[in-house]
Amino acid sequence: MFKAGTQSRAAMGFADTTATESGAADADTAADVAAPAGSGSAEVSSTAVGARPEAQPGNGQTVQPPPAVPTQQGPDGIRFDFNDGCRITLPTGDGEWRVLLRDTATANPLFETRLAAGVVASSKKYYVPFEIEVWSQGKEVFRHRLDLTERNVLVHLPVGTLGDTLGWFPYVARFQQQHRCRLTCVMGELLIPLFRTAYPSIKFVTPDAVNPDDYYATYNIGLFFTDDANVRQPCDFRLVGLHRTAAYILGVDPQETPPDIVLPDESRPIAEKYVCIAAQSSTQCKYWNNPSGWREIVQFLKQHGYRVICIDQNATHGTGVVWNHIPYGSEDFTGERPLAERARWLKHAEFFIGLSSGLSWLAWAMRTPVVMISGFTHPVNEFDTPYRVINYHTCNSCWNDVRVQFDHHDFLWCPRHAGTPRQFECTRLITAEQVKNTIRRIPVFEAAVAVA
């Protein structure tokens, strides 16, 4: 038997509490915890009635804060929901309550406790098929097994990212189909038009339109870098891939599939054959840092009769004394344009050449062949493409190294070789010839060369 201690509470995000007039036991001594053999820690702790998690980011990732009071009404004043893991509130009664939580998929009892009144909440916030049992005076007074069928469920995707959302959303759709729930998905306003028509059974909203009291269950998708206790993700996203982490959080099949996107205008933008490229990104380690790489590739494509269309948002991007410019010789279609317009260009492109960034994911969603140039991520991080370009003879894959912490505020982040001649060697040593050889393997390019 274990005591519900400080480590378990910290993982759940609950504050320490002391005994209240309602008779709730002190959180440090409230309960004996029955944990599975070898688990090594308690799953849940008991806190005073009304305690609420802080509305704060989860491990550096913004999450949807749950309502202060669980949304579902049980018998005898018991309330419960699954809006931040499993949560149960118990009023002062005629005697002591006994609460048992079980994972119905594994048949493991996760937690058992006794308390006079208070809150029981699971430490795990991702999808778990919980079952709740509540006993009083030796009699079972309440049993509930999580069932999302026809229930209001919220899935929260962080705003401000393109590639992450495109990678995660297919698993959200799979989750809705699997559970037949009334699903609401939170995402950035600019991305909603890409999905709304193709997924009429899902309601799309922005974060400010959410009323947390409306939902039976809530699940937060994100990249939780410091979640060493696996509170919000069952396994580290760096091990399974940026997009597949959503599958593990939601408990669905991690087999990848691109999302469906319906465009308001699907016509071909130009008659000539063309290739789309995107050379800009949010941090320098994502760039193709070979000094002559893009110039050589643009020249190579034009020699083979392609127009080269740059669809980046910005023609120039950087910070301080480091600035990256649109590749020489490409046609400038950068600027503040709707995502649907960029998707239209990608839909009709012969292929796309880009980085580990959002427009590569958009090209994947449009079923366009993607040549992805990336050294700071391991190929497991992104969608599968036979045209992935990486040089394993150099330092590589630091993003997927669980021993290092990505710094979102350091544009020049290079955790192993910053300030040395080896900085950004992961892509600096990807040669134009390696990229050309990859392009030569694309069937549409091979066919064009054969005709020529």
C-alpha cells in the first residue's frame, strides 16, 4: 500500500490542501493507494472539495482548463467527469466513502482510497477507459464506466501551428468515428476552413468559443516536452513521431493517414508544369543550411522545364544578423495568402520540396509527393515519404533526442554544436547532389526526363 504523496499531486496539477470543515482528510494522509504491482507510484490523490487545477500550460503546452466542478451528476451528491482525466467529487455523507478507479482495457485497478469528503482525480490526463466505483457503509452506491457514445467531447489542439494540426487531426477524426461521440475540436481560426466541409460530423471552434461546462470529457493534444511522468501522453512524442503522439493520447490506431481537405477552388493555377518549394521555417535548425543548396536545385528544376514556385509566407525571415531569403531563381508567390490558396497550388504541383515545417504537411495532405530536407529531426518524426533527405554521416536528429530540451525562444538553437564550426551541420552537409538524386527517383520526374 502507498500513501498518496506530493509527487502524485504535482503530476496531476492539484494544489496541496489541508482538512476542511466538510471533513476532507489532509491530502498527504488521505488515502491508502492500491497500485498495480511494479507501478511504483500512486495514480490519484484526494483533495478538498472545490479544489481546481490551475489554468496554466501543461509542460509548456497550452491545455484546456477543466471546469471548477465536474459536469456530470451522480447519486447522493456525487459529481464526476473526464475533463482532466477522471475526476470525482464526494460530499460529506453519513460515513466514509471508498473509491476505486479501474482501467477497463487492461483490467488493472489503478487506485483505491477512503475519504470523508473531497476530490479524487486520476494523474493520467490522456484517454484511459476508466471505470469508477463508489462505496459507502459497505454498499456500492455508484458505478460508471466511461462511454463516449453520443456524449459531448472536446479535443483541444493548440493554435498557432500548421503542420502539427494537419498531422494530429486525422487521429481526432478517427477518435470521433471510433467512439461515435458528439465531438468538438478546438483549433486555430485560419485552419478551420480546411476541414469544416470534409468533416461535417465534427464541430470546429476557436479557443474563445469553448464553454468547458458543456463536456463529458476533454482531451488535450500537444507536444509535452517535460512530461517525464507521462501525465499528458502515454509515451514521449519524440519516440513515436510528432503526429502519432495524438493517436497515443487519444487511444486510437497510430497508423498514419493524411486528412481530407475540400478546397473552394480546385482549378489548376497555371497551365505549365511546376514544382512548389518552401525554404523558410520558424528556427534556423529547420533550414537547409547548405549555402548553395537551393540555388542549385532551382537551377536544376528549371533546366528540366519546371517553373519553380516559392509559396512561403515570408520572402525573408530571420533574427538579429541572421536572415534567410527566397531561393534565387524561384518565382515569388509568398505573402499573406489563404491556406486554401496554397493548398490549391500544392494539389496541382508535380511535387513539393521543403523542410520539416507546415507546408510540407500541407503538401502531404494534398497527396503531393514531398521531398523533405531535414537533419534536426529523425524521419520517424514526420509522415512517411520515400523522398526524405537526411545525412546520417553528420550530427542529426537532436529534436528527437529525449536528453535535450528544445528552446522555442532561441532561433539559433543547436543543442550539441552551438557556437562551433559544426553548428547546423545536419543540413549544411546535405548536398544539392543528394537532393537531386532524390528528385530523380520521383516517378513523375522520371517520366518527364524519359519523354525529354
